[in-house]
Amino acid sequence: MRLVATLWLASASVGCSDTVTSRFSDLQQAQDERAFERGWLPPILPPSTKGITEKNNLDLNIGEGTFTFSPGDRDYFVDHGAEPVEITPASRSPQRRLQDEGFRFLRFSKDATSWLIAVHPDGRGAYWVRSRR
């Protein structure tokens, strides 16, 4: 019996994941479900934001996500405190490829959390988040 219990516990722990994925149809739903209070979503998303997907690794305090927004709101991020950044030409990162595709990169920090936000003129967005909490 002890062997069965040990095997069950071992198999249950293998299936555990420290990554959580959430989806919100729009900014209002994310606010209603208190997503911003959890600290993963950039707090400077424009009111036109839709189709939010976030994927967060709770053990490592890192996450990433995607969203769409009205192309007319592209300057909203800078207007609310984000600072433009360039991804270095030598980088072979996914962010560098996005920059080559026309995405503009911005950095925003609040308290112990920092976001790298990518916005495209057509209204596509992505972000990466790291928390020191």
C-alpha cells in the first residue's frame, strides 16, 4: 500500500505545472477579474485593449502575453510613462525579430515589476514581465 501511495504522489507531482494561462476578451473583463491586482498585466494598457492572453510562471515570477488594441492608441503607452527601448542588432531573440517586423519596444516599471512591451502600428501587442517579489 505504501508503494502505491508513493507512486501516486510521484505521478501527481510530475503533472503539476507552475505556469498559469489566462484569457480576457477585453480590458474590462481583465479589470473585473482583478487581473491587474495580481501584477502580471501591464497597468498601462489602453482602454481599447482586447483579446488579452497571459501566460505566467509563478515559480520564476516571469510571464508573457499578447493583446490587440486600436492602432490609434499606439502612443497611449508612452503617454502613460513607458520609455522607448531598442533591441540590440546582435540579439537573436524573439524580440529582435518582432522589432524587425515593425514592432516598437517600450519599458515600463512599477514597484518591483518591469514590463517589456511591444506594439505594432496595426494594433498587435505583446509583453514580457519580470517581478522581483
